[in-house]
Amino acid sequence: MNIETAHLICYSPTRTTFTTIQHIANGMDVPTTQSLDLTLPPGASDAEISIKGGIAIIGVPVYAGRVAPMAAERLKALRGNNTPAIIVVVYGNRHYDQALYELKTLVEASGFVVVAGAALLGEHSFSTPEMPIAEGRPDESDKMAARDFGASVTEKLKHLSDLSALVPLKVPGAFPEGAYAGPRKIVPDWKASLCILCGLCAEHCPTGAITVGKTVTFDASRCTVCCACVKGCPKGAVAFNQPKIHNIAGVLHTNCKTRREPELFL
Ligand SMILES: Cc1cc2nc3c(=O)[nH]c(=O)nc-3n(C[C@H](O)[C@H](O)[C@H](O)COP(=O)(O)O)c2cc1C
């Protein structure tokens, strides 16, 4: 099978997943790429998105050991039409637990044929200069691993006459049981003295939880604690300082220092 187009599909509030799947696509060396970024709230016309032909590279971040819930929600709009797909979970050096298995299940339910998978590393959303967690990842070594993975998928497909000849892919884990156990209904702290009301936090928010006027307000029922607003604020006016997030970040900073490496499934 020769692949002409790669559809780069991601949900990526702090952009490590976005960067990672771009490197995979670079390694695949396909003539055309098309981007479908599911990070921002969808418009009314995006109720159903049909992907046909080429290959899809579908990347999501891991939240509490599973596919970030908002990503899982937005992936439901996709129709795969038997398009081959590479599935990618990006996580912050704790673990990806059930996320890759869950993503495989969701993507197959949408009509894609999963040909390869990877669990790759990104700076943890809760990482700060004071309490770094996987800071700076994906780094050069991660990017090279992503490119090499892309090249290996191209090579694998070259030797495949068609998708019916594919040996079903196995990835570790099981479909997660129970409700999502990650943090929710928490909003960031906002420092009026530092804020210039530029509105970038609201622009970056994947759930439309932020309103900027003469002041900045956060809707706790919509906030997913993704930290896009924190990392996107040029003035450091937005931060999660509450004990709950601060304590989680502290535990991760202490316990997740050993570098985890990319895991590839081909
Ligand atoms: C609410 C939340 C929960 C997270 N849970 C995990 C986790 O279980 N394991 C892990 O290693 N990283 C976890 N992370 C870190 C993200 O997976 C990681 O930072 C990822 O690179 C973010 O992707 P993005 O840059 O595309 O948003 C979590 C991040 C957030 C915001």
C-alpha cells in the first residue's frame, strides 16, 4: 500500500500531542498532509467529519490514565470509512495506563482500521519551572523516535497488499471501567495585577470556559484543568495554585523523575 495523504487529527490543549503527530507525519514522508485539530470547540457544521483515503494519525493526551474525556467526546464526530489509522497517546511521564487501548477501541468504533500505535511523551500539563515534570518533552530524542516510528509505519504498509492482509494490532491495557477520575470543577487562579486582558487564555481554552471583559471569569463546570490557559498566558497571570493541583504536581514531580521512553506497537 502506498499512502498519498496523512490526515493529522488531534486534541492537544498544551500542544505536545500536536507536535508529536507532526513528527510522525514527517517520518512517514507522505506527499500531502491535512490537519484536523479538534482542540477548540467545534462549530455547528462539524457534527460529522468523514475521513476517506490516505492514513489518519490520531493523537490524544492521557488524562488520569485514559483518553482525555474531551478528546473522546470530539472523536465521536469522526467517520473512518475503513481508513487506516495510527493511534498515538501522549503522556507526562507518569503512565498511559488504559489510554492506548481505549483510543484503539474508540477509533475502531468510528470505522478506522488501526495499523500502528504509540505511547509517547510530552511535558506534563501541571509542570512548572518550580516543579518540573517531564519538562521540555518531546525533546530531540522523542522527536527522532516519532519520525522513526512514522518511517516504520510507511515501511510496514509498503509490504501490505491491502488492509485485509493486516495482522490485528495488539496494544496493552483494557477498556477503562467507571467514571473519569481526573480533576474537574476547579478553575485557575487569576492575578488581576499581572493580566493585560489580551484574551489569549480564552482563545486557547478548548471548552470555552473563559470569558474576558473588564475582568476574567472562569466557568468551573466547563474547565477540564487542561492548563492551555496557564501555558498560553504571556504574563503568568493564570495558574493553578490550589492545594489539590499543587499537591498532585508535587507528587508527580517527586515520583516521576525516572525518564520513560516511547513505546511503539507495529
Ligand atoms: C487533567 C490531566 C490529567 C493527566 N493525567 C496524566 C496521567 O494519568 N499520566 C501521565 O503520564 N500524564 C498525565 N497528564 C499529562 C498529559 O498527558 C501530558 O502533559 C500531555 O503531554 C498533554 O498533552 P497536550 O500537550 O497535547 O495537551 C495529565 C494532564 C492533565 C491536564
